[in-house]
Amino acid sequence: MIHSRFFNIGVGFPCATVCVPEGEDVAVHSIEALNEVLGEGPDMAALREKAEADFAAHQARWDAAAEEAGYTAALKAECEAGDRAQDLLEAFSTTPATTLAGVAGKLDAVLREGEAWEECSVFPWPQIRSALSDLVLIAEQTMPEQFIRGEQRRKLGKRRAGCCFRA
């Protein structure tokens, strides 16, 4: 949605079009790509300088549109949330679980973070889902007070491996 707004106001993805000596137009989307196309030789200095200026101007228009649309703030918030999730996953791996609910929570976190898609059939995801399901069944039988039951569980929505421990 944000990208379509950029295109509607004529911004598009940052790029520069370079006419290489062979007469072919090449669109580049980074300074690194520009250097790859033109090389570092002095015979391309003027062409490289113009392309770098075009790219910088286009990047500035992109940045302004991203800021105006809220994309920059959303991207920053997404990065901060990702960093926080990584910190929590690290804490999970260094903090011993003291209950079956804690072990199940760790397995559920691994599934949610690592599994490429729900019900992925590639090792080790089916095995982790199975172990989590077994753990939930054992814990549900031995400590039913730690579980959400019936209608309350349905209201929470679908959860992987049926894990519905009370927090």
C-alpha cells in the first residue's frame, strides 16, 4: 500500500538509469550496482558522477515520500520490535524453565519464530510440534489448573500444537 502511494506520486524505487558505452540503458538500484556496471576506471568518471547525482536525488525523493507516508516510522518500529523479540528469545534460551508450562512456552516460541510456515513438514518442525503436543497433554493431565479450557480456548483463536497455558 505504501509502495503504491510512492508510485502514484512519481517516486518509485530509488534508481538511476545509465547508458553504458555499448549504447544499452541499465537501471541500477544502488551505488554498488552502479560501480559494478561502470567499473572504477577514470574513463567513466563523468558518467558515474552524473549517475550518482541522479541516484542521490531519487533517493532523497524516496526518503521524503517514505517519511510523509509514515513508512520510515513503521520500519523503525518493526526493527525495534524485531530486536526486542530477539532479546526475549535469547532470554528464553538462558533462563531455565521451572514448570511444564515454561518448557511448553519455550517450544511454542521456537515454533513461532523459527518455523517458515504453520504445519511445515521439514525437520525439525513436525518433531517440535509433536513434542509440544505431548508435553501439553501430559501437563494437562497432571496440572489442569494451568490450562485454559473449552470456550475460553476457542476465543483465543488457533494456536500451534494446541498450547494454551495460562500466563
